Amino acid sequence: MIETRNILHNDGRLEIRRVISADNLDDWDKENPLAYERSIVWIRPVLDRKYVRAAFVKNARSRRGPLLTANEDQIVVGYSKLTADAPMQGLDFLYYQRRVFYLTRQDLEGSADVAASANCMRPESVLPTQWGERFLESTIVLPDIREDSGIVEFAF
């Protein structure tokens, strides 16, 4: 199990920070796409929600800054921060890989159809370096979230 500590910031953000020590580095795997995550930052209260949507962003320009979506229907509720030694990745090694968590207007209204969505995660299970548990209202087998993020474009 990953060791974390919670930091409640003055502006209301909840940061779940990974505790890095010599004792827990044995489990570290640089092949894990989330290996360099330092923390998960929730900018809105979501831990009591059934799910949040997650997207794996492969073109982030910063390690720690907030991520925004370009779609007005998507409300960002959280994002991951990377460690200071996180490498740039991708074909041209110009970007970082990070996660962003969001809700749609239909999610907030309770009218979203999440049964077929590959990117709905239980927010309490999301930790740095760990994908978390999928929220499933049915027994449909879904594709891997890394392949189907549900978001096309990001603005930074």
C-alpha cells in the first residue's frame, strides 16, 4: 500500500501527497506511466461523490500546474502533480504525462449515462502512482483508461 499524507491548503484544495522514503522505493517502477506522480490535488470536494472522470494527458507542459480542459462541458475537479525529476516523454520529449479529473454538467445534474464510460473512477481510490478503482454500474467490460480518456483537447 502506498503511504500518503493529506494536506489541506488555505484555499480549500486537498492534496494527497505520496510519502517517498528509502523503505517504499522498492515498489517503484519507472515503466509505470504514473511512476513520477508526487500528489493528487482535488480543487473541489469530490471524495463523497460516486465517481469522477479521469483522463491521462500526454501533452502537459508543466509538472505541477493546474490542467484545464478546452471543453466548456467539463469541470476540472483535480489533477496530478509530478516529482521534480519527472522526465519529459512522448515522441519529441517535450511534454509530461499527467492525469486530470473532471465532471461533466450531466454528472453534476445526475443525468449522465456512466454505464459505458471507461474513465469513471471512484475518487477515494485515486492515489499518486495508482489508477484507482473504476466506477461500474453494470457488468460491461471496458477498455483501458489509458487508451480511451474521453477528452480530445486540452488547454494549458
